[in-house]
Amino acid sequence: MWFEHVKECIQKVDGDIALLVKNLATGEIFSHQSDVVFPSASTIKVPILVSLFDACAQGKFDINAPAPIPSGEVAGGCGIIQLLSEEIPFTLLDHAKMMIVLSDNAATNQLISMLGIDEVNATCQKYGLKDTVLGRKMMDFEAKMQGLDNFTSAHDMLAIFELLHQNSEQYAGALQILKMQMLNDLLSTYTNRGSYAFAHKTGELPGVRHDVGIMYLDEPIFVAFLSKNLSDEFAGIRLANELGALIYNAFNTK
């Protein structure tokens, strides 16, 4: 069976690996260390996205309203905004797209500033994400030195994506953005990427590689691959590639 091959692949990699796979149509589930807490890296951007759509639905914000980033507050690291003109009148929806599709940290920090860290954490608590915490903005190394950081688990990522799936009409815009993901070097690399939609978010830090989301195969398949303490990051990437192919082949007959 496919999950026996999964276990063999995981055992070959030096690092901590979590894998959670659930057929959202049948409830069939495979779990490996799904409750272990990991640095969230950019997967924390999924709860931020949900928090934004909730706030807009409640009338707190207009998702199409301009939300310029104050001069001098553009974060480095991942993203494109740091390379663009400061005069571009980005909207909240623009920031949401860049946060997910390109993992832009400046866009992410703008949304955190507007929503508030407490509001994002309240969203996590509201939806039962017991291991997920937003402790700091992206690239805030001073806060990290003070012990503030961002965390999640495979179980929590399942909870937030099940929320999106079960309320697909309410979160149609969020799911559409997640399906536009341009960072596709992990779970989907060895699959026929053009034959199915994949609503997902990746994340990386030193020794950390994550990919979480829903593969829309014959049936919707949730997959969370989380890793930390990788002695060889390329081995972690290859593992994600191999696991993604195993899952794709097991659940796809197209």
C-alpha cells in the first residue's frame, strides 16, 4: 500500500517529519506525527488569509480598499513588493494574493498590521487550531530574539483547510488565491501539475520545508508535509517530491 512506501521514505531522511493525509470525501486518513509542533514558516499565512476574509465579511474592512505600505516598512526576504515603486496603490486583496501566491513578507506584514496579531490568534483559537500561534511579523528578528515566534502543526493545518473546504462558498476567494500558488517545488513537483488544482501554501526556513493544502484529484485530498531539523535540506525537498508523487498516484486515476 502507498502508506507503507511513505513510511520507508520518511525513515531515510535525517530530520523531524510530519505527514497528514485525509480524503475529505471519505474521511480516510494517514497520520505521522501530526500533533508535533513545528516552526510555521510561511504556512502561518493561511490563518492570516482566513482572518482577513472573516474581517471583511464582518464589515471591518473592504477587501478592495487601497492599503499602501508606509514608507520604510517594507520587509525583506521573500516577495516582490520590496523591488517595486512605493507609489503603487495596492489593495487588501492585492496583499492577500501576494502573501500567498509569492509568499511576500511585506504584504503579509501589512495585513498583520491591519488585522492585529491578537485578532489572527483569536481566529486560530476560534477554529480550534491549538498549536498555531502568530507571535511576530515576518522578518522581525528582534522579536524572535525575545522568544516570540510562529508555530503550527499538521493537525492544525488540516483544521484550517477543512474549514475552507467545508465553507467553500464563503471562502471561494481565499481558495482561488491558494490555487494560484506559484511556489510548487515540493509536493506537486513529480505530479502532472496541470491536470488538477492544488490549493496550498509552502514555507521554508533553515532546516525547515513545509507544504500544506488540498489536492483536487478524483476526490479532494488534504496533505500536510512539515519538516524541521533537516540535516540536508535537499533531502527534505526530495522527500516532499516523493511523498507528493505517492499520494498523487494513490488517489488519482485520471
